[in-house]
Amino acid sequence: MRHGAAASRAGGSSRTAGEERALTSVRADAVHEGRTSGGTGRREPDDAARLWHVTLSVSGGEAPLKEVRRGLEQLAHDHPFLLTSRYANDHAEIRYWEEARDLHDAAAVALRLWGEHRQSARLPPWEIVGLEVIDRETYHQRVAEGCGPLPAAPVGVHPF
């Protein structure tokens, strides 16, 4: 369990002012355990964490394609929960599953991902220009309806 998660669910907080919660990601194949609702057989999320599908879009000045690819491959190595990355010389899209208590936590991790790994992965100095965070149920519903993000296949780093 994440530091401070139990206390925040109980209405209190074990964090001091200004202290950030530790947020993390999960493998794409991780299974979420929920509880069954009434007699419906429908799974409800646990209080602790849910899976969120994240699509992060970044853009900026042109960079050599080889360097963009190498940076995204390093990011995938540093952050092994990435499903797929697509790139061009002036933009990229990163898709992955995130485990978080709520949308706010999942979005916070996503918004930090590019900046926190920019130097270590030698990513281009691009800015985040788009973010979509949807819960697992919504993701699967969209895929079943033939709209929304397609399943991330093949997994890996690919040009647009």
C-alpha cells in the first residue's frame, strides 16, 4: 500500500505539509482484484487502487528520429510499464497502464513521467500537449464499441 493511502481513506493524513505521496506504476499484465457487487457479478474497484489507461502526448521542436527512438526505448527500459510508444521527429505518444487510487493520482504520475525521465533517457525537450486517463472499464468499453484507443499492439516503440 502506498504511504499515506490508508490514512487518507480514513479521513486523516499521515503526511506532513508539502510531502508528496509515493506514486508508482504496474505491469500491463497485472490483474486488478476487486470485490463483486451484490448479485450482479460486476467487479467494483477496491479502495486501495485501480488500473487506469494513460495516453500521454508530447510535442516540440524537431529532433533526429534515431535520438527520439533511442530516448523512448530508454524510457521504456526505465519505466517498464509502458505498453507502446509512437513517435515522429516533433511529437510522440506514450500509452501504458497505471495503478493508482484515483484519476488524480494517475494523472499526477503521467504529468511527471516525461520531465522526470527527460535527462536520464535523454528525451527531447518537448512539452506535454495532451493527456487522457481513463479507467479500465471505460477503456474496455470503448474498445468493444470500436472507438477510443485501440489495444496497444504491437507493444514497443514504433514510428507513426
